[in-house]
Amino acid sequence: MLGGVFDPLHRGHVEIARAALQLPAVEEVVWIPCRILPHQKQDPIAPPEARLEMVRKLCSSIDGFVHDEIEFDRQGPSWTIDTIRSMSAAHPGRPLLWLIGADNIAHIGSWKDAEELWQLAIPVVAHRPDSTPLMERSHLPYLDDERWEQVISWQLPRISENISSTRIKAMLAAGEPIDEWVPGPVLEAIQAGGWYSSGSP
């Protein structure tokens, strides 16, 4: 599972998901766009339905990518634990992998209901070329040895795309081309919507 705001979605997200598809026994990556983040200090620039549509367009164009609107069906902000509880109940006995960026490693131990969360799902870390933090036992001190071995066995190789949504938004605001960094179907949606252009409200 790959959750996120996707404001906007870019090739870094895609590379993470493609890498996850190469893991043993992984048949699909479920993209889960977040409608309302509980801890976001600033609202996303693109409206929720627009971000959802970017995910829809991408998933319809690549085999092995599917999307779930669970966080759009829920009222109010979505915590990761709420989504994982629902997915665990819907797929009993099925291992759940939650993809996260390396910049989240230092904080995952303090996510809401983290001890329950990481017993239900395994955090699978994707490292950018310039990221240095590695998953250590101290990040998840409440996991027993067996669970910790599962966590470290599921990590992804370092990805090559060094891009972020923040950088994409800055490029768009400056009128710079982003074709290199955004998948075709998503680029079309961004250009049609105009949410990130310098002239948008």
C-alpha cells in the first residue's frame, strides 16, 4: 500500500511502487490517496478530487497498480492506523506492507497508535539517492525479534529518482517544464487543472 497526499503525484512515487512490485509475493500496489491529513499545517494546493483523479489515471495506465478510495469514503481526517485497521479486517491473514519514504523513518515510532499499527502492517522504506537515515531497531522499540526480522526483510533498494512534490510545485509555479518528472496521464490532469500555475489563486 502506498498512501499519500500526492500533491502532485510524480515519478518518484511511481518508482517506489514499481520497486515494491518486484518484492516476493507482491502482486499489486494499492494507492491510497488521503483526502484530509490530520497533521497537515497547510492544505494541499490541488483539491481532493483532483488528487484522487491523478491516482485513478495513473493506476488505469500501469499493470499492478490499483487504487482504493477508503480515505475519501471516511468522514474527517484520516490517520494511517484507521486505514490499516480497515484493510486488515478486509484481508484477514494477508500480510500488509505500508510504503514510506526515508524522511519518515525518524517519526514512525510516534505515529498514532504506532505499536498496533506496525503489528498490523510492515513499514517498507524507500530511500532516495540523497537520503541517509536507515531503519534501526530503536525506531520501533516495541517490536519483538520476530516482527523486527520481518520488517528488515521487506525493505526496498535505494530508488534513483530524486524528486519531490515540493520541487514539482516550485517548478510549476516558475513556469518550468515538468515532463521529465511526472507520468503522462498525470501531467495532462495537472495542465488541465492549472492548480499549481503561478497565476492560480
